[in-house]
Amino acid sequence: MHAAQPLPGASVWIAPYAGEEEEWNTFVQRSPAGTFFHLAGWKDVLEGAFGYQSRYLVARRGREIVGVLPLCVLSQPFGGTCLLSLPFAVEAGICADDVEARQALETAAIDLGRECGAAYIELRDGFENSNFVRQESPYHRFRRRLAVSDEENMALVPRKQRRMIRVGQRSGLSARVDGGDIEAFHDLYARSVRRLGTPVFASSYFRLLSERFTDSCVLLTVRHGDTPAAAVLSFVYKDVVMPYYAGSRHELRHCAVNDFLYWELMRYAVRRGIGWFDFGRSKEGSGAYDYKRHWGFAAEPLRYRVHLDGRQHALRRSLHDAPVRLMRSVWSRLPLPLTKLVGPPIVQRFGPYYT
């Protein structure tokens, strides 16, 4: 896509991202619609970790940025090409100052989709637009404002969950924020996703995240004695902490390591002056969905939207599809070292369509 001047009667023009990272990030950080996933560093992460082709778009009025849209071109297995904003992101899509900038980016995305031969375009932003069809997603997100003290936050946790936190506190667990222990975190994460029958990301992905977002990635590890028992890699953006990737040792579940883990992350957020805890998204009916509700978080439906360009529907995949259920059943029985070896190529190829 080539840079273009405004159309007659329009004041906004669209150009491809040309490396203006500081200007891009300044706009995202000041915009109410900006999210952690809009930051320009995700372009480097997605290209470096997975080899995806990114096509980021910038909307300008004069010389000033008034909107951005991060997009990835993905080649779907048996489904052609699609444009997605963004792989592995809870939210992304268009971040714009006003309706004119948003519409200009929508039009540019549709043009880019046709240029790429995309079967569909998916934007994870929830806006309404006649050229895009809003999809009711099975996913919900869970957010809550944090109180200013541990005592007040503990009072917000339902009684049964408070009991599990105290089990962890009595089990000799300790917690520490240590951004350098990526390999220990990856081992715990691999153990957890294997139990769920899900292929694991490569450790290089997490290392790249922590290097590219040094000030925004927080790795909190819980230990039982000298043994890493649970860990969570969280994103801190504006006034929010978001636990995004986590893992634990199943053999230490009697110590309530996961409950202790998330409680300690809340305590860390309070000490750092962070105002919101975003528990991320989970699919309705899943164990993770119920777990977050047991913490007293309300479920908020997530709505994404697609542009089909004359097609009847976007190709949708589900973890409940019969071949995927079979794969998950087999995966959970594989040796852990083997899952670490063969998991990353599977995630790279198929992961964006199931996350």
C-alpha cells in the first residue's frame, strides 16, 4: 500500500507505518482507545517470534497522527489469506481520534484486504460499522478496580476464594518479581498448557516480549522452598495490570499455588499504585471462566467484527471441533520435552485462529 493524500472533501490520509515508533506510541498512549496491543513493539514481536507479515497503517491529518491500525497478514490452513488485528491479542483493531479517522482506516483496511486477496478481515475492537459484521464472541473479559490496601482487596474476594488464598499463605510459599527467569517460567507454562491439551509457545517468544517491553512486562514467580511452583507473565499498561500467560506445577495444587500467585500479583499492583486488575479473557463455560468469577470478577462479553467482502461468513475454528478435541487428548499425554519441541511450530501455524 502506497502513501496517499486526502481524497477531495476529506482531511485524513492513510500511509503505511514507516518506523515512526515514538510518534506512534505517543499517540496510542494518549488515546482513550489505545491498548497495550496497539504499541508498535508488537510488530517486532510478531515478526521476530513467528515470522508474520505485518501491515501497520497510520492515519494523519496534516502531519499529525490521528489514528493507527495494526494488521497482520496470515495464511490460513485450507482457508486462504486473512487480515487480523492482532494475533494473540485480547483487543486491538482501530485506535483513532474521531469518526473520520476511523472510517478512513476501515476503508484502507478493506482496500488492503483486496490487495492481499484476503478472505476476510477481523478487527478486535468492537466498533459498529456497516462494512463490518459484528461477531458475538464466546469470550468474556474480567476487570475490576483495585482498592488501595490488601485488606480492602481481600474483602472484595468471595469467602471460598479467600480460604484458598490462606491455604497458599500457610503452605510456605513465597513470591518474587524477577524478570530474568524466563526459562523457569516457560517450563511452568508448558506444564500447564500440556495438561489443557494445548501446544506451547516457544520460550523465545516470551524472551522477546520481556526484551521489547522491558518496562511493561512483569514476571512474578511463586516458589515452594527452592522449587518454582507457579509463575505469571503480566503486562502493565497505563493504570492496568493484566496477567496474560501463567503456569504451575500440578503436583503442588494442594498448596493453592495459583490462588496465591494471583493474590500476590494484586498485592504487587497495589504497591506499584496500579488501579485496575484485568484478568484477561476466557471462553464461557470453561474452567478459567468459572475460576475468574469465583474471584468476584464480572464477565464482560467481547465483540469482534469482520469484513467478508461478499462472502457469506468467515472461517471459524473452535477448540471443540472433533479433530482438535482428538489432538488435545493426545497432546496432554505427550512427554513434556516433546511438547516443547513440536509445540512452537504448531502455534505459529494454527495459534492465531484459536486465540
